[in-house]
Amino acid sequence: MARIGIIGCEGTMGHALIQMVETTDHELSGGIDKGGDPAALADVSDVLIDFSAPAALEANLHASIGAGVPLVIGTTGLEDRHHQAIDKAARAVAVLQTGNTSLGVTLLAHLVRQAAERLGPDWDIEVLEMHHRRKVDAPSGTALLLGAAAAQARGIELGDHSERGRDGQTGAREHGVIGFASLRGGTVAGEHSVILAGEEERITLAHSAESRSIFARGALRAAEWVIGKDAGRYSMNQVLNL
């Protein structure tokens, strides 16, 4: 049994996590939202799960380091400076960061990596995602995770080889780039498709989230896995031993 602290407890994912923890033998050590003290929560927890906001990340990392407890980060919309802060914190404590805690999406990214590596750069890759109308970042963290998997397989940097949105006279598609398209509407929990388009054939790898409980379930499994791990930066791939 572990004491689990939730950062961002008033959000949609925070509520889903609380409900998920209550179905297990684990103990909910507490939850905080905007204005709360992550250090106080860390002091009474065995692991922290963060689904808050990028602006809160630095304080959450400091709290994790100060208490010596691991941190699972599911917050999306992170920039390079946030990842640099995570890298620095991972020298002192175990940090598991992911753009999506779903076990199914984790496996999907693995399949995308394999497909992109084996098919080669002559196959165009497009990532299509749709989420509920309230989502504030685009492309989604999951879409970027999938794009990064394809880029890694090709040995390229996603930031230097991506197209995000096309409008007007854009010209022909640039060879070797990874394209992104984002749709928003309704109450969609998450739809992601990775399209690999070759000459006269096309492969689509896809995942549909029917409920946010899948993300809570995966985050809880990640939290269980990271407890007791040495300082370092971890991913969901390691949780599934991929």
C-alpha cells in the first residue's frame, strides 16, 4: 500500500485519479490545486502524481526533491525549459514524465516507432488528434509523443521536421516531415491516429479513449512502478517493459 498525493486534484484528471485510488488498497495522502503547497503534500506521500499546469511544474519538482519522493508528471503543454527542469530534477529523484499515461497509447507509440523505422522516410507520416472543446494546448501531448516516437525511429529531431497546421497556398508537402492536425469539439476524451502513407498504400494506427479513467489507471500503475526507483528520468515504456 502506498500513500499517493495528487497535484491538480480539482481538475478532470484529478477527480478521475481520486476515484481510481479509492478503488485500490492505496491511501490518498491528499490533493492540492492552484495555490496549494506541494511541499506539504510531498512530506506525507510516497509518490506524487501531477496533472496540474506547466506553470506549477518547477514548484512541484522542488517539492519532490525536498521530500525525496518520486513524481509522475502527466501535465501536457510542456516546453523545452520544462523538460530541462525535469532533467535536472531527475538527478536527485525518480521522475516519470509522459504525454499520455494510457497503457494503450504507450503500446501505440511503440508500434509507431517500429513502423516508422521499418518503412523508412519515403512513407509520409501524419498525426491526427481530436479532443474535447475545453482542451487548451495543441497538438496534444499524446500527438507529440507519437510524433516523437516516429522521429526517434528515423533519427531526426521532431522540432526540426514537423508541420503543424496548413492553410492557403502551402506548396507541396516537404519530404520527411511529420505532420500534425488538431480537432476540437464536444466531450471527446481523446482520439489519435497515425497515418503512414506510401505509394498506393496507407497504414493507420489508432487509439480511442472512451473514458478518462484509462489515463487515471495508467497513471496509478506508473506511480506504483516508480516507487523505490533510483533517481533518473523514466517513461511509460519502462512501465510496460517495452
